[in-house]
Amino acid sequence: MIHAGIVGGTGYTGVELLRLLMPHPDVAVTVVTSRADAGTRVDTIYPSLRGYCELCFSAPDVDTLAECDVVFFATPNGTAMTMAGALLARGVKVIDLSADFRLQDVDEWRQWYGMEHACPDLVAEAVYGLPEVNREAIKTARLIACPGCYPTAVQLGFLPLLKHQLINPGALIADVKSGVSGAGRKAQLSALMSENGESFKSYAVTGHRHLPEIRQGLQAHSQKAVQLTFVPHLTPMIRGIHATLYGTLQDTGKNLQHIFETAYQDETFVDVLPEGSMADTRNVRGTNRCQIAVHRPQNGDTIVVLSVIDNLVKGAAGQAIQNMNLMFNQDESTGLTQLALYP
Amino acid sequence: MIHAGIVGGTGYTGVELLRLLMPHPDVAVTVVTSRADAGTRVDTIYPSLRGYCELCFSAPDVDTLAECDVVFFATPNGTAMTMAGALLARGVKVIDLSADFRLQDVDEWRQWYGMEHACPDLVAEAVYGLPEVNREAIKTARLIACPGCYPTAVQLGFLPLLKHQLINPGALIADVKSGVSGAGRKAQLSALMSENGESFKSYAVTGHRHLPEIRQGLQAHSQKAVQLTFVPHLTPMIRGIHATLYGTLQDTGKNLQHIFETAYQDETFVDVLPEGSMADTRNVRGTNRCQIAVHRPQNGDTIVVLSVIDNLVKGAAGQAIQNMNLMFNQDESTGLTQLALYP
Amino acid sequence: MIHAGIVGGTGYTGVELLRLLMPHPDVAVTVVTSRADAGTRVDTIYPSLRGYCELCFSAPDVDTLAECDVVFFATPNGTAMTMAGALLARGVKVIDLSADFRLQDVDEWRQWYGMEHACPDLVAEAVYGLPEVNREAIKTARLIACPGCYPTAVQLGFLPLLKHQLINPGALIADVKSGVSGAGRKAQLSALMSENGESFKSYAVTGHRHLPEIRQGLQAHSQKAVQLTFVPHLTPMIRGIHATLYGTLQDTGKNLQHIFETAYQDETFVDVLPEGSMADTRNVRGTNRCQIAVHRPQNGDTIVVLSVIDNLVKGAAGQAIQNMNLMFNQDESTGLTQLALYP
Amino acid sequence: MIHAGIVGGTGYTGVELLRLLMPHPDVAVTVVTSRADAGTRVDTIYPSLRGYCELCFSAPDVDTLAECDVVFFATPNGTAMTMAGALLARGVKVIDLSADFRLQDVDEWRQWYGMEHACPDLVAEAVYGLPEVNREAIKTARLIACPGCYPTAVQLGFLPLLKHQLINPGALIADVKSGVSGAGRKAQLSALMSENGESFKSYAVTGHRHLPEIRQGLQAHSQKAVQLTFVPHLTPMIRGIHATLYGTLQDTGKNLQHIFETAYQDETFVDVLPEGSMADTRNVRGTNRCQIAVHRPQNGDTIVVLSVIDNLVKGAAGQAIQNMNLMFNQDESTGLTQLALYP
């Protein structure tokens, strides 16, 4: 039995970890921290967990967390980096769902996140937790930087094309649409239903923090320099990301469908849809699955890849658990076989 | 292993049965029928089932269905009554999610459903599948009439009060709000998102088919005649029912919270919320659970009971499986322990 | 030309006042205050007003506001009462959209609103701005207490019945559903789309601030003591209130449809729907109209009245302008003839 | 007074014409046809029009329509082409909101719309009703082909760039998101709220009927051949289109913001947002306005244009009335000055 702790249990990724870990057969969640709600039963704040979770929130405390085998950080950026070192030193594995360890370039991290990094040395050790790319490294890692939601959907859609040098890395476009839960469980005007309901908008067109992360991930598999235009949008729904990816084919003679099917044939959580399919976020809602469809409209030289995930599962908590399963030698899909909630 | 068939697999209750039965450890679904889609793979129409369901839809056929241990009817009203007899005769248990066997009074059924009943004799045999009321009868039943979604939420909320004669049965009000999936997967103007989105409306105020069903269920536990005003509404969301129930207290000296907690203390799927709680459909979404809160505003003589369910689970497919578990001597909650999808 | 000022222009009722007043032929808005956004152009924060509004927000200041003919308070509770006196003294008419002057009983106000009233003397003078009830008093008033959104929908639905003593005032039930904009434009967790979308919930069952206001309004037209059970709910849409009202008929011989049609035959903004109609908030969205449908299900002794409004128009800004039109001897419907936005 | 007829008054563009024409000071709607609902009062089907529209639907009849000055066709594709000739011959101006006269190449029309064109001769005469491009021709036209909703948003966003040869016409990408009302008021499974709510999807990636229309419009202003990748998506809201347009700059030295502001400086219904702005469909909801924002992320050679409209107004009924105003020498914005409904 793996003893797990969750730091920052009151946000959406925190409660999603609880939803997925509570029925996980090999895990016992023993600590859930929340500074603000310390002492309160978890199921008071989340009545959906009544009957499944007897825990109370506690204040975050290294000694308590050190009794866990693994600690998940479902915290705002800047928190994990202040505690990870102490936990690693006590032999605890750390899976960070925030952005603290995602960028290998600490200077770039500082620019995008607006603070000094508290432990640049650990950045080098951290393994980027995209199992479809880094599975072997994850198995032996002590510290995982769980990918962002946008980066997960975009990288899984672009990587087979870059690895086979099928598209021009210098002209990539990712037009991505997210549900509102990506903004987190924070009291902020811009996330009100009156502001987001029944409306569609773009945001952060001039530069979103996930841009350098995606670029880093794509560059690692491209021989030439990656140029990416990344435009995020907010769509009036709660869960789901739909990435529409555009690339310019350098070789129009290849069977693109076949290349994607081959690339992901052994991947449990990447489902390449049949030729001609559309992608729809509802079909992956609540699951750890990425569904991908590949198109070449009008047989032109633009390839269109549609990649959908649930931002809170494959884009956050589910992927974190997938990493944990690998780190603890469990079957990779344990606890992650929920079917999508349709309709 | 229980071999199960589903007649009418393309509607929302049909696909919800598949979502819940596919991972059920004791069930193998062997037949899913759809006249219109016979020959098509189920996961072509429902990509959410890719990887979990290899079946094709087939045309409904008694001989094929007779090889099952149990057949679920997720069909429009009027279908199950034409096939149930033949299946029962072949030793197959039948669980009908439609309304064909819900009303014991065949004349009343004809008035509300606008057709002659095809097998009035079986109506008498059918057991009304509300386990919290009829558990023992369900265990030995051959034919189950699964309750409607509104009747489930309303009966579970009113019954403890009627059984204890705490409220006047002659003046009951059920103001109930449903998500739009209750209208089914049918091409109809009134169910378009442009018609239902961003708007709230009442409907069928003059008389809804679930009225006689609820009345029948309440009357069975009331010594005096039940008079019920039932007003259904449509709320712009997909899943969920929120029943707000009003009764006039005949005895204001009782601890109402305690009465509800006691009434449901052994029920896995009825969760009486702590005193002072509100009810919220999100907390039961995707689950087989009914959550109930009890209030007596301003300590007056009106009691307000809030009762929420997911109309497609406890109000349809989940309850059907709960019945099946009982009929086949399984643990009642097998395959029904999903946590709610929040947010 | 009426010179109008708006105190608290950044909330939803404030911007709704701007939407309605900008094209009003007899009004020039000259001041819009916001402490937080003083100096910012209004259309920077509300791009929907680009081209219609050249104003900047200014800090609230009595001298500046005193140059207006009328000042609207679209502020949180507790603000208007601190400024109204000074403005009235300068000859400015005041229309308060908050709750400061709604309750005639200052003690009751203090209990429900949790603060001392700053000017109890003005409470007595204030006219409750429901034109369908108080039209003549409004015409000569200096200070208007604009009704709350719930109270508007509920009173318009119940009053004809109480006035004709058709229902028992001792057993009234108002089951009311509101869109989320009623919570205002405030950064608060409970108003996030992730919290409210795709879910339906009750709230404040134990007592909502609009309860005493409704009771006061109903009591004024009832010979016997009013007992009201008022249960508000939140429905996942932005605008709209649907009140479902239940009363026990004391006289079942009257033509209820006729009574409502007669009661409102001269009212521009109350539309009694034809017999047998349902009510739907979409049909009044964006308008100052209340639509009402009257039902007597199963010809029993329970009457069901459906009453729908747009909470931001007839429930707030539109009604305020209707009051202003009356106070300044304009046609009551000037600037308020928008058709509903359907779909 | 312009006497106007509407053929096909029961769809969303038909009822939107009524919403906008009823208060139009220069127009009297005298005929509204609907084969299915002939004889029924319009406000029975659309209670939002109660008090504003006394008309009944009538069966479409050339003699009756010929008494109008102008007839709007808000019909499915294939209807206007069978009646337009007869009306023009009787001196009636025709504004077609369907696709019958949009494509100048009749062969291409047949391929995309799957039927023979009934009056190819009129196609040549028809003027494409995008006033920002064809204002002078519209003024003297007898027959207007009103642009599609996607084509309106996409052309207004791309044209200034093509006219100034700032981008490569051979590599255009239009990633466009539409609310569900674009699918019309038809009973179809794919438009159910249960299918579209709380989900985001792409559709028609392999080829949408608006592709040739957009291409034709862009090509007319480009010296080199236009290659366009057009990917439409469905977003869970009712009204609104958000086009995200990508082009490769051929000249990065120009002030893009200035070029757009200059291009549209005299246009009432195209609003170029200040530098750095995002676009949001809520800010144009219910209005005839297109709002445009221009970005060059990371100062690269990809330009991103955000263009938002209300698909039923500037994308259909509003634009049709803008055309009518021009054809009848009215001020272009008469009847089209509604402010957006926010929130």
C-alpha cells in the first residue's frame, strides 16, 4: 500500500486527486493539507466525497508529510519548490502538479513566473512527467514535474510529426480551447459564471506561461528550431481541452493516420481515432485519456491535428497518478480506468 | 458471470447502462440492440466507450436475448411490454427502465400513456424497483419496473415523513427541476441547446406522467389519501434532478433530522446530509446516490426536503443495476461506487 | 433632458443601467462612480459600451453628484444610506437599487443586514418602487427603494390573489430559481462557473434577506397574517428568475385567469400569458417585462402561479428606470421597450 | 415606410429579423410565412414578441409577397432560388439570408450544396451583401446574397491584410468557433443540449460549405491564389462566433494596428479594439457589431487576428437589415443600434 499525501487539497486538482485516489486499490491517502481549512473534514467542503474520505485537512507540515511514500503538490506555483527538497531528503517521492519544476531553464522560469526559483539544483533532477515521452525516466525518478494541461494536449498532438520530421518546426500553430476549471478554485472576477458563461474569448495571446513549456517539450524532439504560435481560449464549460494544431507538411507522401496509430499503439491513454473522426471533449471527460484525430483538409500541405483531454485528469491529477503508478512499479493504468461521463 | 442484454442501446439510459456495466466485475454484456444502428459498432456511435466495448448493435431478437440471464429495456414506453413475456417464459429476468410496468392500475396507465397495455397480467407480477422500499421483493422478482427519475427523488424525500405520519398527505407539493438529458436522445425541437440553454422554464404543470407513479408510491405508505401538486421544470444543465418538497407538519415536536437519518441509516445510496446543509446536484453527478437535506424554515409548520439525484444513474441506469445486483445475490453496490465528478 | 448619475457603476446592475440609459432619449448620464476604477474609461472595462459611452469612472463625490437631477445607487447594501440624505438636501432625487430603504421596520432591517441603519428617518419617507403597486406615490417621491429581484417576481405573482382574498395568506410557498448574475460582480468562490455551471442547488433555505421584504409587500395587501416559505435556488444560467408560487385556494369558484388579466390589464410590463401557458425566462431576457402564467393542476385547491423576470432588468435596473420615468413625468416605458433576446 | 415580408419566419434568423424589424422606425413587416405554422399567431410560437407583433404566419405565396417592397428569405438553402425571380419580376427587392446566391461559380455551388441551381442567371446579378466591401453595389442592387456567419467574421478579419499584401495568401488559417444557434432551429440529434452542452468539438474539418464562400471573398482582394485552411468548432453557448485567424507576415515593418484602424475608421459596425485587447463574443451579443483585435505574438512573423460577431445579427439578420437600409437609402444603422447584452 502506497501512503500518499496531498499538499493543497482544496483546489480543483487537489479534489480531483482525491476522487481518483480514494478508490485506487494500492493507495491510502493519509494526509491532505490546507492552511485555510485545517481542522475541517474534507467531505464538509466536498460533499461529493462523503462516505469515501474520513480525513480532515491539516496544516502543511514536513514531518507529517515525511511519513508518506509520495507527496502530491496541488498548490499554486511557488510552493512545491520550497518543500520538495526537505521531503526528498527524507526519502519521500514528490509529484508536483504546479509549474515549479517544468522548465529546465531557470532564467526562463523566473521571467515567466515572476519569482526567483528556490531550488534550481532540483530542477535539473526533476523528470518531466509525460509518460508517453519519458516513461523510463519516470520509473526511477524521485521528483516529477507534472506537465501543464495545455502542454499535454499540444505535445501529444505534435510529437509524432516532429519526430518523423514531417512538418516544419518553424511554423507551428496551436489554437487551444479550455474549460474554465483550468483557472483553478480561486475567488477572481474573471472566473465568475456571469463573466464566462454563454461567451467565448481568447486570452493571453501575447504570451501564456505554457508557451515555453510546450516549446521546450517540442524542441527536444526537433532537429530544427521550433517556432510556435500558441493562442489559448476560454470556452463556457467546466472541464476539457481541445487543441487544434496546425503544421505545414514537408512530406505529403506519408500516411499520417498510420504514423499516429503506430506512435501510440502501446499507449493506454492515447487513443488515435479512426480516419475522418472529429474530436469532442465530452468523450474524454472524467478520464485520463487523450483522443487524437488527424486531418489533411483538401489534401493540402496543412495538417490539422485535433487533440482532446480532460484538463483535470490527463492534464493534471490523472497524469500525476499515472506517474505515481510508474514510480511504484504498479500497472500504469491502475485507478485510471474510469469511462467518460457522457452525456 | 451474469450475461446481460440491453434493448435500446442508443439512448441516454442505454449508453449509461454500458458505462456502468462495462467495468462491473460480475457482468458481461453480450447483446446491445438498436434497430436503426444494427451492424454498427457501439463505440463508433459512442467514442467514449472505445477500448471498453467491442460489441456491435444488433436488431432486437427474442432468441438472441433469451441467451442472456437478464435483459434491460432502455426503450421508449410501449416496447418492453411487447417482449417481456416471451423473455420471462424463456427464464430471462427483465428489468424495464421504461414506464410499462410502473403503474399497477392498467386503466390509469392507458390514460396517461395513451395506449392499451399489451400484457396487463404481467403488471401485477412486476415489482417496483425502488430498493429502499422493496428490497426483499426485488431479490426474488423476475420482472422489475424501474422507477422514473422524478419519482425516485420525490419518494425518497417524502416517504420517511409519510411513514411516520408527520405531514398531512392531503397537501404535498413537489417542485422539481431536471437537467435536459431527461428528455432523452431524440431529435426534437424542444431539446435543442438553443431552446434550453441559458433559460429556465416550467413544463407539464397541468399533469406529468410521473404524477400517478409518485402518487401510487406515496399512497402505499400513507393512511390517508395523498394529494400531490407536482410541478416539473427544465434547468439548463445535462444531468441532475433537484426536488424541493413541501409538506405541512402535523407534529412539530419531532426531530426531523433524526428521523431521516434513522430511516436511511442502512442505505448505501441514500445520504442524509448534516443538519443545515443545502443540496447540490453536482455532488451526486455520475453516481447512484441520493442526497437529502431536511429543513424547517423559521421553525414554522412547513417542512422543506431537498432531494438530489443524477437522473441517469439513481434515476435510471444505476438503479436498474442496483436491482440487478439484488436479483442475482450480488452485493447491492457492486459496480456502483463511482465518485461524483466535481467540478 | 434628465441628468443622471450612477454610484457604483462597475457591478452588474450598474452596467445594466448604462445599457438602458445610454439610448434613453430623455436622459444624459453625466457621472458614473467607482472608487476602485476612478480615472478609467467605462468602455475599457465594458467593451460592450464602446461607441456609446465616453465617460470615465470617477470617485463618488456629493458635490459632483449634486449636479445631477437623479442619482441611482447600484452599490452594495450600506452605501446609499450614507449619501442619500446629502443628495436629497441638495434637491437630487435618489433611486436606490440596494436594500437600504426597502424595509420599513428598521429593527428588522438591522437584524437581516447586520448593521445599524444610518438614516432611519429617511426610511419612512422612502417609497417602495414597485410601480404596479405604488405608481402614484412614486410620481411624487424624492427617494425610491427599488425592490429586490426575488420580491418583484414573487409579489407580482401573489398580489392579485391576496387582494381578492382568494388564497390562504397563512400558507404561501415561493419556490424561486435565479440565474447567477444575482450574486453580483464580486470575486467570490461560490460564484465561479466551475462551482455553478452544470449544477442546480438550493441556498439560504433557512432564511434569505428577501424574505422580510416579500412578507412586508404581501402583508400590506392581506387582511390576515402572511406566512411565507421562501426557498431560493441557483440555476446554471446568467440572467433570469422563475418564481413558482403555491397557494391554497379559499374559493375555487373564481376564474383565476380572468382575475390576473384584469389585475394587469393596464400594466405595460406585466404580461399575463394565455391560459395553459408555461413560463420561460428566455422570453423576458433583457426586457423589463414580467410574464405570468396561472394554473390549477388537476382542478385541485392548490393554485400554481409562474412568474418570470430578468433579474437585472425588471428585477433591478429596468425597474429603477421605470421609477425614474414616473418621477420625471415621462412615459413610463421610455427606454424600456427592448425585445427579448431569443434564442 | 418600407413594407417587408419574411419567408421562413420560424427559424432563428427569421425570428431575429422580427426582433430587429419590429422596432425599426421605417419598416412595417406585413407578411411572415411558414408553411408548417400557417394560421398560427407569431407570438404564440415566440412569446418574446407578445405585444410587438400581431401577425399570423401565412403560407408562402408570391402574390402576397409581391405587395412588399422587400422580401427576406430566412429559409433553408434551395428555397429562395425558386421564388426570387418571380418577386424581382414584380419589382420586389430580395434579400436572401440563405446560401443560394452566395457563390458566383454555379458549378461549385452545385458541388457543395448538392443540388442544381434553379436560376443561374440571377446568380450573376446578385450582390454579395457585405457592406464593408460592397456598399455602393448594394445601394442599387435588387437581389442581395447575405453572407454566411463564418464568412462575415473571417473576411472582415483578413481583408485589410490581403488588400495591403501584408500576408501570404497561400497559407491562411481560420480557426473558428461558433455557438450552437448556427445549426438552426431544426429537430436534429446533433443540436440537442445533451449533445452540445458542457463539451467542445470540431466538425466539418474535411470541408465546410462556408469554405468556398470565404475563399471567393478573399480571392477578390488578393493578387495571388488564396489557400485557406478553415476549421469550424462548436462551443457550448447559443450565440456568437469567435474567429482566430492566422497569417504569415510578408512585411513585418508595418503598424498592423494602424492599418486595421484606418481600414475600418468609417465603418459603424466594425470596431477595432485597442492594441493589446482580447476579443470576447459577449461584448457583441445581440448587436450588429464585429469587434477585431490584432496581435503579433512574440513579435514573430505570424499575425493573429481575433474577430467576433453575433452569428444571428452581423452574421445573419442584422447584416440583412444593414443591406436593406442601404438599398432603401436609409441611414445604414437605423434599427441596429442595440447595445450588447452583458452579462
